[in-house]
Amino acid sequence: MSSTETVMTPPDEGTQDAPWHHLDRRMLLIRPVLDLVKSLPVLLGALLFGRGEPWQWFGLAFTAIAVFTGVSHVLTSRYRITASQVEWHTGLLLRKQRAIPRDRIRTVDVTSEPKHRLFSLAAARIGTGRHSHGKGPGKDELVLDAVTVAEAQRLRTLLLHRKVETVASGSAGSAEEAAAPPEQLIAAVDKRWLRYAPFTLSGLAVVGAAVGTVYHFAHELHFDPIQFSLVQAVVGHFADTPTWLSLVVAAAGLLVLVSVLSVGGYVLSFWNFRLTREPAGTLHIRRGLITTRSVSIEEDRLRGVEIREPLPLRLAGGARCVAIAAGLREGKSADKGGSLLLPPAPLARAHEVVAEVLGADPAATPLVRHPRRALYRRLSRAVLGVLLLAAVLYGLAWLGALPDWPWQAALVLLPFAALVGWDRYRGLGHAFTGRYLVTRSGSLDRGTAAVRCDGMTGVVVERSYFQRRAGLVTVIAPVAAGKGHYRVLDVAEADGLALADRAVPGLLTPFLTGERDRG
Amino acid sequence: MSEHTTNTALRLRPPAHRVSRRAIGYWTTTGAILWILLIGLQTVIVVTSDDPPSFLRVTLVISCVLCPLHLVVMPQWRYRVHRWEVTDEAVYTQSGWLKQQWRIAPVSRIQTVDIERDPFEQLFGLAKITVTTASAAGPLRITGLTHDRALALADELTKTTQAVRGDAT
């Protein structure tokens, strides 16, 4: 029914007495089933173990309430878009109302999970520019859980392209809906990029989670995996072979497993990836095989771009590209949030995408290297860290809490730590391109961030005791987007201050002293 | 834009103002309370327990030596290190002893100005000001201002902030 509404977009949409829209009723067929499945553990527990007990009814009541809440949510939720705000009402017993001013809306994120795709529905998340850091989805986010895909697209166009709309007001009507504005394709996924998937090591997390779950269940059910004949056979087989061989076999097996899972993960999350630009100045990202995600980023809200090259990916010549944009959720990993601009792909392609998105490629400007004293700091930090770890492990071994091999293994890590330290120094660099402040750091997780200077909300300069002795400082550019701050690590004091002074003209000038205290 | 010649000895000068001298007393008091709790706890365990762990005696002695040192040095040092300055365009603070930090925020990017006073600050007639911007990189804090000064400062900042309106992100 809401699909018919979208076709004949009421002319009074966006005025004071805009019509109310409801969530799609077809969700009533899905939601109760899902709620039932979700409360299945409680229900089963109540039915199986609680026979005749009074608390059996609690389980039933719990399930009934869950289903009822879901149904009432679908039935009672309604929203409308007036001239100034998006209003949303929901709830039967516990009524909630929320209004978001339209000029605060920065992102409309459309997600189709499998439950939605059954009836080609989608969830539309309407987000404001508030920079909510870390935990959970932002409280000021509005989620319309079941609208048709067409309606979601309409909302997106209506809420994000308001500038265009005001120009063509009135006359647009359904024409605006029908003639979806031509998009300019910036990047689409390439099958050959799959070769980068194993280097993302994303499968490692899956393996870890699986092992954890199996172990947990085995433990819960008092089930000792060693008793299991298959496991016993495998263990028995390994008992005959020398330790080094079984280690090698296990490592190789793990490597293959992780690679396969990583490729699977790549396909699941990045299939059909398309990055497009819409005429109204919005970047639009679509991706996903089973759960499709669609994210829109207003280019006004783009504060820069970061190219991330974690060590394994970098060795394979690949990179990811992430948007630094206000109002996007920065989740546990940036890929989970909406800010991904390019999945792992060749480095050159990442630079092309940056150039397309920003109009120039600040990330490719030759960077100013940091002074040699920064190398000693990187090296000493890496080596001392490992030495400290070895010392602690040795101490524990000496007390008898641990066997000897952990501290010996830590010592073996020393040359690698030194290599990483050296690589970290090699990566350090900064540049100023007139509009962007570019900074690169890290080895295991190298990132080259280009931050728009007018997005900086100030300047922070840090200097530890050791940096002071080496004449170095860390200049931090705080921004209200992405990670929240981007560092120029271990830069020579005068260079760092000159950089900050140029990036935010006039801000530092009154607090700087010139060549006065030379030597 | 400033000149492109490399400025070999460019430095940040410290902000103009120190915090109130009364802050020294405040820092000494709060520090002393922490030490009293720490030493008291260890003493109670050492005295009352039948078989106190041996390392506790060592840490107790160390605490007793460190306590007066810390209480004499820390407030003075902090007083020297904590500085602040507010101009028409910017707020500028300096803090930290081993890890020094200078924060500069343009007035146009300020979002909120808070004044906070814990019971001891009220006793000494002090207040701390927290200035936040839209970034998650952390606010600017000035501790140990006299209450009147803090009020005047917050007033001035909110006024100038309102004059330059924008969404400050």
C-alpha cells in the first residue's frame, strides 16, 4: 500500500500538513516469526523444563510480549516529512515521538537484510551529523524498519537532495521520482580484487569466533571434545608425527581455512559494490551479497579520506579507502560502519578513487620525511616493548607461574619488532596541499589520512619527555569525523608548528615565537 | 598563509596566564587525601593481619617516602605547568609534566563551556572550566581558576561563541 503512495507522491509532501506514512504491513508476516525465533530459547526452556511450574507462564508471557511489541511496532509506527522536520511516532502502551529537523539530517542509510528482501523491503536509517563515538548506534538516529525499497529511495532523495528540490519545487512531483538523477560511477568491485581477500585476514576472526563457540557449547554440555572419536583419531595421528611437522601442518591448515573464509567474507560484504556520485553532491555506496547496504554521504560532510594499508594487504600491493565524514557511525571496525569507500583493491585504484572523490589526490603528494631522530624513537619503542614483555614473562617463569618458552619466544620476536619499528619510521610523513593536511603513520596498520584543513576544530601539540630531548613533537588535528583526531607523529618541532600554522591560518600565529631563541 | 621559508626555531610560547595560587593548596589537599587512604589501607593490613604479605611492608615504606616528596613537588610543578589564555579568536591551554600538551581551539568551533566544582574546589573557592568542540579528540580543560574568574570567562566565551554562529563541525 505504501508503494502506491510512492508512485503518486502527494504534492503536499514536505509541507506543514504532510500525510502520515506507515511501515509496510507485509512486515507483519515476517516480524512475529522473527520475534518467535528470537525468544525460542526462553520458550523452549519454559516448555521443556518448566512443566507444571508457575514460571513456565513467565516464558510464555515473555514470548507473547515480544511478539506483541513487534506487531504493535509495525502497526503503530508512522512518520511524515514536513517542511522543517521528520516526525516519527510509535508505540501503543509506551508511546514515543521523535522529530529531527531536516537541516540536521546528514545521512540516509538503506539496509536490506534477508528478512527485508523477501518482500523487497528495506530499513532506512536517518542520521544526523552528531559525532557519536564508539558504543552502539547514535541515540539521535531514526530507524524506519520496514519500508519498500522504492520508498526508501524516495526518502533518500527527498531528505538529502533538498537543495535540488527547492530549485525545482512543485513542478517536480512524481517526475523527480521517476527520473532518478543520472549517477556517475566512480568505482565498482572487480572479480580480480578477490585475490586481496586472504590478505585482509578477516577469516581469522571467524575462525576464532567458531572455536570459541564450539568450546563454549562443549563446556556447557559437559562434553569433552577429547572423547569424540574423530578428534581422538586426529590427535592420535598427530601423536605419532614429530612436533614440528604437526605444527607446520596445523599452520598450513589454518592458513588455508582463513584464506577461504576471508574470500567468503569478501564476497558477502563487498559483492555488487558500487560507489557513485549523484548530481546533488552526494556519494552513494552500495554493497553486499545477502545483506545489502546502501550509504549516502553528503559531500559537504566529507572531511577527508584515509587510505589504509594493513601490513599483509600492503605486501600484496592492496589498500582500502575510507571516508572521513561527519555523521557516519564509526563502529568497531571502519568497514562495519558506513564509511568504506573502496574494499581491498589495488593501491593505484585506491588513489584513483581518492582523486575522484576529492577532486584531487592529496594522498599521493610526496610527503615530507620526518627527522632521523624519529627513527631512534620508533626503534627504541618497538625493541623496548618486546624486551619489557620478555622480562615480565621471564619474571613469571622464574616464579614458576609459566614455563620457559614464552620469554624465549618473546626474545625471538626482537628482530621482527626492530623491523616493524624501522618500517614505522619509513612510513612517517606529512604534507600540506593547500586544502588538505596529509599524514601517514603505522606499519602493521598503516594509514594515510588526508584531512580537510577547514574541518579541523583546533590544534593540539603534544610532547613527551623523550620527544622533548629529541626535539620532536606530535601535532594532532582534531576533526569531528572519522577517528576524531589524526596525528602527525614525531615531527621536528619547528616543522610541525609551521605545518599547523599553515593548516589553520592565523590560529597559532599569536602564540608562536619566531627565530628569537636560536640554538 | 605564512611564508614558506623553513622557520628553524619556531616555538609555541606558553599561554599568558597562570591559574590561581590557591590551586596549590587545593592540589596538596586532594593529593594528601589520596595518600592518607593509600597509606592508611596498607598500615591497617600490616598491623591487623596475622600474616601480612612481605611485599606490603616494602610498599608501605616506599609510600611513606614518596608521599611528602609528591605533596611538596607536585602542586608547585603543576602550578608552573598549567597555563591558559583566551583571546578574541582562540582558547589556548598548556598542561602536563612528563607529557606536555598544548591545545588551541578557535572560538568559532566551541560548542559548550562547562564550569565544574567538586567539594574541595568549593572550599578553596576554585572552579574548573571545560571547553568542548565537535571533535572527539577531547576538550580543553582549565583547572584551578578562581570561581569568579571562571564565571567571567565562561560568560565571555559563550558571548563570543554566539556571535560567530555556525554548526561548528
